[in-house]
Amino acid sequence: MKDSLNIAIAGATGYVGIELIKILLNHSKAKILYLCANKSAGKRISYFDKKISNKKLPKISKVENIDWKNLDIIFTALPDGEAQIISKKKPSHVKLIDLSADFRLKDPKIYKKWYGENHTNKKLIKKSLYAISEFSRKSLPKYNIISCPGCYPTSIQLPLIPILQNNMINTNNIIIDSKSGYSGAGKNLNKKFNFTKIYESVNAYKVGFHKHMAEIDQELSKVSKNKIEVSFTPHLMPVFRGILSTIYLEAKKNINAKKIYSFLKEFHKNNFFVKVAKYNTPIGTGDVINTNFCKISVCSSRKKNQVIIVSAIDNLIKGASGQAVQNMNISFNIKETMGLL
């Protein structure tokens, strides 16, 4: 284990980049050498968030100015496509931890279908690891490119992966209703959406065709060993942060909500950042805001074979920057919770 890790953050001025800086400033083994954002080169990060006043932080620079020699890690919190370019430039000793979709999908054809662009570094897709921390501990140290899952898929997979592995539900009718704070859309929210009174109402968007569906289908199909296509509808809430996913499932014969609750409680007992609430307990994003925790509630339904699972995370932390640091900690054999409490 190294005494300290030398780190660069590309995309430092976005919501996720800012959260990443805050977490790493609280991490005793992290040393930030570069903060990168092409349009803001020369500025101090405090210009974007006055709560960050650490004078030891470098001024913002361009990725092209990085001296890779002494670097251990580069975090990429950039628009889709940018990490593919950086992955070609970085030397092999530098670990890339990507928070975009660039290495999430294993089939380049599916990437093009959902993201509208050809993947420019197909060779490295197979050499990258899609990593939800709780499911990837053994593999993380072996990979040089770590792909962090999307925020919606993180909230969905933490409860679903274990019960799919245990063959407890029918896979042909998984319905997911997810709601996110508007920070999930990034700083250009008003350019992306033209909803009336966007900060005062709840809005469904990309109904039936959200990009994260490909990622969810891929990972759920992999563990179930059957092709799964979920029904998924995302919504924007008039709050800054947080995700609440409500998942409707059909239990298999002799399985019910109480059994799934007991199983998930046991499965996640050693996963520090996953908390399973008491059976049939209502939960909300307020339970997890500003933390790296995922809170899960398993609930019964008036329909005999239906199970309702509610999952809450902070989209900017467990859904992005926090999980990225958790993956870093595991990769370098550092205490998993370091910087995150």
C-alpha cells in the first residue's frame, strides 16, 4: 500500500467533480495534483464552490498539461466520449476511474445505439471493469480502467443483483420507477429540458428510452443468465440531489416479500454502505443525502406474488463520486470507508 496516491480530476468543475474534491480532501491518503477543466483553466476551484477554500489545491488546468510520470489515478467526470480519448493518452501505470458511460457497455454496437457515437477505443472495453463496489471487491485491484455505474443503475442493482443471483423473482416483468434530483442532469439543466416550472414540478422524461436502460439490462441479464429488458421510467424532482427508485417485482413460487427481505438483510450485512430498513418501512432520499449509503426497503403488496422494493441513494455520492472513491480504496487495498465518513 502506498503512503499517498497522486490524483488528477478531469471535469473538476461539474457537480460530480466538486463532490469528488470534497471527499478526497477528507481522505488521508489522497493528494490532488491536478484539477482539470478546459474552459476554466487558470481559475481556482473556489470560484465554483466557495466551501472549497483549500489553498494547497492546484489551479485548474487542461488535461494536456498533466505530467503523467508521478500520477497514480485520474478520475474522469466528463461528458460521454471524453474518457475514451484520455484512455489513449494515459500511461499504463495510471489507473483511470471513469464516471461517464464510456466503458459501461461491453458491446460497442449497443454503445452506438444508445449514445449515438462510435466508441473510439474498443480494444480497452474488454480490459475495463464495470464496478459496483459491493459486487467487485475481488476484481477491482486487477483492472487499470474502472467504469463506475450510473446513478440510477446503482440504486437499482444493489437490491436486484442478489435476488436475481438467488433466482427469487420472475425476470420478464421488472418495472422500475425512479426519481432524481435535478443535479443528475448536470449544470446545463435548462438547455437539456424545456419543462414548464422545472424547479416546481415533477417531470417524467425519456420514458421507455433512457440511456441507463442498456446498462441495467446488461448487468441484470449477466447475473440471471437470461435476457432481461426492464421497464424503466425516470423523473426529475424539484430538489437538488437524491434518487428514489421503486421497483415492482413478481416473486417466484414459494417466495414472498418477507423471504426476500430476510435474504437481502443477510446478503448485505457486511456491506457497510448498504442498509436494509425494517420490513415494510417507508424510506426517502432524506435518509441518505450527503452520504455514500444506499438504503433499501422491502415491502409487501396486496397482490400475493408482488414485491415492492424501494432504494434510496445520493446521486452525486453513492451514485457517482463516493462510489468512485470506494472503488479506488478497494483497488489500492485502503480501508473501504476512508474519506467517505
